[in-house]
Amino acid sequence: MPDGAAIRYEVRAPNPSDHRAGVVLTVDGVGPGPVEVVLPSWIPGSYWIQDKVRNLSDLRANPTGAPGPLSVRRLAKDRWRVDPGGHGSIEIRYSVYGNEVRSGLLDVTPEHLFLSSGFVLPFVEGRRNEPHDVALVVPPEWTVHTELPEVGRHPSTFRAADFDELIDSPIDAGRPETFTIHPAGIPHHIVLCGAAGGYEPHRLQEDLGKIVEAAIRMFGESPVPGYTFFYHFTDGPGNGLEHARSNSCVFPFTIFRPESAYRYFLRVTAHEYLHLYNVKRIRPTALQPFDLTREGYTRLLWAMEGTTDYLSLLTLLRAGRIGPARYLTTVADEVRMYRDRPGRLHQSLEESSLAAWVDFYRYFEETPNRSISYYLKGDLVSLCLDLHIRHETASQHSVESAWRELWRSHGRELRGVGEDELERLLGRSTGLDLGRFFDDHVRGTGEVDFETYFGFAGLSLEPPPKTRKADDDADAGSLGIDVEPSGGLARITVVRDGGPGRRAGLSPGDEIVAFDGGKVTFDQLSKALERAPAGTKVDVSVFRRSRLRTIPVVLGEAPPKELRLGPAKSATPDAKKLYESWLGEAWSPPKPSEPTG
Ligand SMILES: [Zn+2]
């Protein structure tokens, strides 16, 4: 290929049922010294060391167009050194296993080949900034979808400006269902792989179009000439990852029903789409350039992920996909979840951002007691920041206007945001001194006074009024633990600090076999608790490391299962005005007893 890039990959999977692909990496322009190839250990947007190099095997090398072998030495788990033996062009061949449809990975099945290259295609040390070509040898009846420009046919060949763009550009080859919409006149491709049942094509296109338009209105312009939504549907858990001109989401087949599941689908979609601005372009300087061989640290993940999450729910509201009542219900539920996490008093947002590598992505039994999610707290603190800014500036400024300004001053030109710069930039665009706010909520670990912030919008936060049935629930006792089913029994996964289980000495890993002397299964445990109100002393029998023991526990009060935001009795005219400019409707917050639509 005379006009091919000097670094090019060819991927083929002649026997897709074995989930294996063969890759040939051709490197031209090789000097006299050795060539080292390295597989990334992590990919931008997913902050944990994944070690997917275990999927690679049989790495060999030969001179291009001549029989091998060349000497290959593996130097580390992720690095190989090839001696080119005086040849100016070499081919590196290996096998890669791909049986997981997720960003960064390869999924090879008889139905498709999904290549999200980060953990599949190694880079050539010292040459990441050069153009990279990737060719896919796939059945002729398949179509290939990617935001990379096509530079050759037979096989379909695509070019990335550099390695970072290559791994930021998923490619799907197969026979997906596809639609193209043109919100704001910009082509947006929707690629649905895995034929999910139950979705309404017209509604899906309309919803995604409205979300895109709302996002573009929020930031004032689109950063891209085109975009692709990749959706894969499987039976496993979902996930999503943002890319520079696309996103790649995996959802369960059942995501389109009921409405609550579909709303989650739309929210994730909006979140990944907003990353086009926040994180892909408004981005922390500290991670640039990406060192893909070891952890990279920034204290700003909360503003990259949490603020994106805050704006994603607001985008659904601005796009008319949810109403203010639904918006407020969702926000109140997020506050409830946040308050149920003891770690909120131990880890700040900044620390949570730094520790993503070991906390958020490595959740275990002690995680909720010692750490907080920078998504959840970042979302809620962004909400409080929005209400604070609106309150202090009579709604002249907001988080939306501040992020639009960040886009203009930093995102558009890819000027990174320094670790200590965000507070100053937001202060400058809003005219406020945000030092105290950042001390309290970004750098600090104190309780967040949500009541005060919601009060700025004339809202009050409270449990829903009790119905007769809820009355019964309200009396239910609590052990202050999380459980999961294990052989029909309830196995303790988390013991919450400050809760009755912790005080009594229950432990993660305990399998509960009896409650006050009576046998109890996983399914029966919550019923047993409903019959035993707070303050009751009960004997909880557990198997701990296979030894039976009985532990007396004084039950505590169950945390509220629900919180609602409703009109505050003391709502001032200014607060009502703030509410109207924030939620875009006349002052009419739902009464806490009203159902949400
Ligand atoms: Zn995100």
C-alpha cells in the first residue's frame, strides 16, 4: 500500500466463534535500533489498570515481505522489543482474544467485530504522534461504522491522525440497525448492535435529536462535524464510555422497558454526549499527554464526571424528555443515596478524584465506609454550586453559563485546565469568590447543607407523607447492612459505619441463617425486619468463616426509602424567580404527595 500510513494494523477473524483475531502491525521507517511496542494498561475515561494484555499471545515478528523470524523479547507484561535486523520495515503478528463488548476491547463473534482499540492494538514507542491506519478484513456483506475517515477499500481501511485518536475511535463491523439524524444540521449516526427488542425507532431518533440540540444550546455550538452513538445490547451489566466523536454504550436487552429503564438509557446517552465538551475538550492538564502505561492523577475528575452528570439530567429537562417534577424526584433520590454513604464524611471530592483508580473502580466491602463517588457527590455539589451561583447573582450566572465560558476559553482550543485553576475560572466568569464553597464541598468532608441550597429555589427536602402502608414500613427496623443472595441465604456485603450491625459486631461475609431463633432466607430477611421495629433487640445467627455464632443486635431506624422536594412554606419571591429560571417553568413545584410524571 504505497500511500498507507507508516504504522498500520490489519485485523482479521476467519473463525469468529473462537473469539480470536489475528493482527498484523506493519511498521515502516524503522531505524537501526530496536523497535518497542507497548499495549496501554488503561484508556482515557476509564481510570483503572485493566491489564487486558492477557488477551494477547504468540507475538512474532518478521521483515516486511520476507520470511522471519526477527528476534522478539518480552520486556514487561505490556512491552515487547523487536530487533529489526537492519530491515527498514517490519511486521509484528499476534493473536488477540476478544469476547467482551466494552470500550477498549475487541468483541469477535459471527455477528460482528467490534474494535475499540486501546487494549487491542499496541503502540510503537516514540511514534504515537504519527498517523495510524487500521484495516478490517470482514465479510463483504457487513457494513463498517466509525468516525475515522476511510482511506481504502478491500479491506476497509481507516486512518487516525495519531495513536490517541485511533484508540478514541471505536469501529463496529457487522449488520447493525442504523439511523442517521441531523440535529442542528449535523449528521449523527445511531448504530444499534445486538438487535434489542422493544424500542420505538421514531421515538429513539426524536429523543436523541432533542438531547443533542439541548446540549448544543447549552454550550452554544457543536464541537464536531459528525457523531456516532454506538449501542450494544447484551445480557450483562451496562457501561458507557465517551470518545472524541462518538460514544460506546452497552446496555441490557431490557433497557427500553419500563420507562424508568429507558430514562436511564437517555441519561447515560446525554452524559456521554456532554463529554464531547466536558472532559474530551475541557480537560485536566494533569493528564496530558496521557501516559497509558501507569496511573494518571487529577483532582478534577469530580468536575469532569460529576458536573457532566449534573448537566446530563438538566439536558433531559431542557430537551423536554422529563418534566420538572421528575427532575426534582430524581435529584431528591440522589441526595438520599448520598446520605446513606458513611464515606462522605471521610473523603473529599478532590481525594475521591485522585483515588478513582483504587476506590471507584475497585469497589469492595469497605468502599462505602471510607470513600465517596465523585460521580454522585460531584453531581450534587455541582447542583449546589448552580443554586449558589444563581442565588448570589440573581440568576445572571449559573453552572451552565460558567461551563459555556469554560468551553469558550479552554475547551475550544484544547487548553487544559490546571489542577488549581477551576475555582479561579469559575469565579472569574461568575464574578464570585468561590473559595469558601470549594473549601467546604470540594476540598472538605463536612455534611452538605442541601436544605439551604434547595431553599434558594424555594424548595424543601423531606420524606413523603406517610400512608398507612408506608407507616408500617417506617417502623421497620434496620441492621445497617447490605446483603446479597448466596445459596438462598443473605450474605452481608457491607456493614455501614455508625449502624446497628457495626455496633453489634456483624461482619462482611457473614451469612445470616436465623433471625431471633427462626430460620431466615435472603427473601425472608426484609419481611422479618418489617415485623421488628427500631429499638427491638434480636438475635442474629450467622455463619462466619463456616462457624456458627449468634449476635444480639439492637435494631436501628431504617433510613428513609424516599425523599421528596416540594414547595417550601417560606419560599420568597426571589426564590420563586430562581426556580423559574433554573427549571424553566412557572413556580409550581409538585407537592410531595403528588405522583411524578
Ligand atoms: Zn462520564
